[in-house]
Amino acid sequence: MRGVLYVIVCAAGPARDVGRLVALAQGEGWVVQLVATPAALAFIDVPALEAATGRPVRSRYRDPGEPKPPRADAIVVAPATYNTVNKFACGIADTYALGLLAEAPGLGIPVVVLPFMNTALAARVPYRRSVDQLRAEGVRVLTGPTADDLDGDYADRFPWHLTLAELAAD
């Protein structure tokens, strides 16, 4: 076993296929804990992902008395939206997913981010500044295709495997 991998999924087209990343990670020996941003819940098949991981999909802080999930050994954020990347860089923790991300660099937990947005958003100065800031903190922000590149054809073209290859590079 490689450890516990938190997969944080955001509300973007490729999210519906996040099960591919779950399967790839499990094939490499990771125990996967899936965390969805609140908006991502509409994009994913929660029951199927819970069956695949054997764990509840988390999207909110736990209630008092609920068991704590295992601590992450690594975190992958894919697909990462413009909003999530910018909030992560600013230290905003207004959702469970962002709270995890806000703490991760300070805890020494490796984080790999695979953004997905349109070309116009990817070209914005605030986004580029956020990527630079995250990289300066040791977060590995990958360069992937934009929504314009894939034009809705996510199933076989979104490069989930790049996130795991980046983690393996340690």
C-alpha cells in the first residue's frame, strides 16, 4: 500500500469520469478518499464512487461524533477549476475541500493540481499569479488541456494519469 490519497474533484466537465483516476490510483496501491467540492456533487456518481472506494464521498466538514477520515499522505486535485486554484493560492478555506488544501502545504502533504478551465480563464493574470504562488509553496501545478482543447470529449482525453506520475516522481 502506498498510503491514503485524497482525490479532490471540482465542478468541471471531466469530473464525471473521476472514477478513472480512482481506479488508476488503486491500481498503484493507494487507498482513495474522494472529496468533492459542493458544486462537484452534481457532476459525479456518488454511490458508484463510494462503492469503488469503500469510503463515503466527503464534501463537508464532519459532524461532532462522526469518525475522522484517515489523514492524507498525498492529495490530487483534478479537475481543478479556476475558482479552486485561485482560492487555494489565497488560503481561502470556505469549503471542506479548500480547508484541506489550505492546511496541506503547512503539513508537508504533497499536492498535485491538474487544472481544467477554458483558455480565456487560463490566460488571466490572477490565475497565472496563483499558479506561481502555489508552485513557490511546493504545490505541483500541472499544465493540462483546456476546455477549448477537448471540446467536450473528456472521457479518453483528460490526462488523469499525469497526476499519479507526478506523485511517483518523488
